[in-house]
Amino acid sequence: MMNNLNTNIAIESVIQSKMRGRVTYQGFVSSQIAVNFSYSKLYNDSSGKGYQRPIDKKRCIDFANYLSQGEDALYTPILLNSAGNWEFHAYDKNRPNFGRLIVKKKATLMDGQHRLGGIREYINQTDSTLNVPFLAFHYLDEDEEIKLFDVINTKAKGIGTSLSRYLNRDTDEISWVASNLILKPESPFFSKGTLIGKRTKEKNITLQNLYNIVNLLTKKSDLEKLSKEKKLNLVLFYFNTIKELFPEEWKDNKLYRMTHVTCLNALAMAGNTIINNNFLTKSQQPDSVKIANILSNLDEIDWSFNSDLRYLKGAAGSKILASDILNCIKG
């Protein structure tokens, strides 16, 4: 049986409590115990009651690398169902919720398999011991277990890429530039961008979209080596110039497609070439007059909502439009 143990495990200093009438146990175990006192029920389990995806080795290695950062590498408790196979014994009848937990069989792991996989990698590499937090339900039946797993992985959504970029703006330069493109009133994206990734009719550009735009505008060129402040000024100059040349197209995303993500990505791709070809190396500045003259040729493209641009989607569509933009400016 997958849930059998060679010998019982005693876990000390455990708190017993209740969640919505269900008995739970909270505590810590050593990493050596943590990787052995539970098992995952894979989606193709012969019982028909499995639900976990196969483990992703890369995610485990990524988590092991995160743990190697030391004391800053904090993480949340793993979630278990002991299925009635663990026994709680209070140390003192005057403190009935604090005591020893006897693990007689392995619990099923509902949330945390990649954390545990990463912990296993980390302790094998470093021969060290971690203190691993856990929260275990005393008993959930198999259907309740599956339902809770589904809630954790669908209803309780992650914070999203945009908010993550914002939270990492002090350690990641492109995240910093993208965040400031939304926060600064002088930015053309000030009234169009959303930090948390939730789009509205007015704010249709997410922080993650802007992260990609900054990257497309500067990647694989000397522009990548600029300071974050100069990168920000570069993006502000380029897109403010477009906004000033085409105020109506920039303002109205219902009548025009210029500020739709596929088109913005295309403008950034073309901008990479345009700016690199017209960059003043000595002053580390773009040739603003020359670039403005070049960008005026964008009027050769029909940016209206019902134009041929409506057929362009995704990265492939952006590449096609970027090529068209560069052909226009040559004319």
C-alpha cells in the first residue's frame, strides 16, 4: 500500500484546532520526515479517486534554487489529509489542544507536491535539514479531498503575472520600467495601463503587456545595456512621439487598433530597429528629430478598427505588422 510506513512517526508540539467543524493539526516536521510522511494520488490512480498532476521536475528544481537563497526563502505550509490515520495526544489536560501527533500511515498530499519535490532536491544537494510547516485535516473523505484540491487550484487564483512584476520592481529592471510606465502621469500609458492585470474598457494594457513591450523594444541590442532610468526615458520618448503624431488613434481604442496589444508589440519590435539605427552613441540618446520624422510615416497604415489589422493576432500577427511598419518607413 502506498500509504504504509515502516514505523510510526511522532511529531511534537502540534496544535489541534478546528476549521469549519473539521479537526486540523498544525505544526512543523524536519524535511527528512516531510518528504516521506505523505504521498500524492495521481489523476490516473486505479481507485478512480486520483487528482494530482504528474510532478514537474523543473518546478521542483526552481523551488530548490529558491531555497538556496537562505533565510529569505520563506514558503507556505503543505496541506494534507491524514484520513483518520493520525492520533493526537495532548501533553496536559489543561491544554487539550497542544500535544504529540502519532503518524501511523502516510497522509495524502493535497497541496505542495512541487514544494516537497524541491525540498527533496535541496536536502539531497546540501545535506541539510529544513523545518517544514504543515496543516493536516484529521479526516476528509476522498470526494471532499478532490473538491478541496479543485478549489485550491481553480477558485483560489494566483496573484497573476502583472502583480508579480509590480511586486518585483525593485529587483527586476524591466519590471521597474514597466511599472513606471503606468505610474507616471507623463507616460502615454498612464490612463491606459493596469498594475494588477485586470483589464477594463479604458485600461486595456496590463503591466505584463508593458513588460513585454519594454523587452521587445530593447532586446538583443545595445539598448539592453542602458540603465533602467534611460530605458524608461527611451520608451517614454518613443511612445509619446507616436501619441503626439496620432492623438486620435492613440486615444480611442474602440475606433482604432493602435493601442491594442498586438499592435503595440509590433510598434515595439519596429522601434527596436528604428531606435538602434538612429541612436547617438556619444550622448546615449535617440536622434529625436529623425525618429519623429520616420514615425510620421505610420500614417500609411490604416489603424481603424475594421481595417485589415483585425486579422492579425498574437506574436505572429505582431511580427507581420512590424515588418509592414519597417517597409513604410523605408518609403
